[in-house]
Amino acid sequence: MKVFISQPMSNKTDAEIKEEREHIISHLKSMYGEDIEEIDSFIEGAPHDAKPLWFLGESIKKLSEADVAYFAKDWNKYRGCTIENLCVKSYGILRLYDNGNEELN
């Protein structure tokens, strides 16, 4: 199962972001088994002048590969995560939320 992680990244270090992602994948594997593959949507080495929409566009490309999208804590407070959530709802991708809820259209 390919999992896309949507998580707030503003004001977090790369290490904090990666640590949260590792925790999420570990949790998902304990819940759903070892057949979990993380889609690497954390973008390192972005163009110096990249704007938020550039990052969102790259994320949506990665999202197209997902069987499941996981929305980390506070996702609904951030524009990019909210748009990613709208995309997965619109295209019928299973959604998992940090509070344990699971939704499919």
C-alpha cells in the first residue's frame, strides 16, 4: 500500500519533519502490517526561488501515486494540506487522519 503523508511543514526543521514521518510510517505499519510504502513527498533541494504553489504542485504529482493519504496533526490549519485533502476526496483516495478516522468518499 503506497501512503502519501500530508503534514504541516512551516516552521519545522528538516529533522523534525523526517522524525514525524518516521513515526507515522511506524504507526501505520503497526496498524496495517508491513506492506506500507511511503511516497517520498518531502522535497529537499528545491529551487532557491520556489514559491508555495511550486511545492504544492510537486506534492500533487506525488499524491497521484497514492493508495492512501494520511493527514498529520493540524493538517486542516494549512493551505497546502487542505488542498491535498480536497484532491484525495475528489479522486476517491482513502484518507486516514491523525485522530484515527478513516474516510472514503
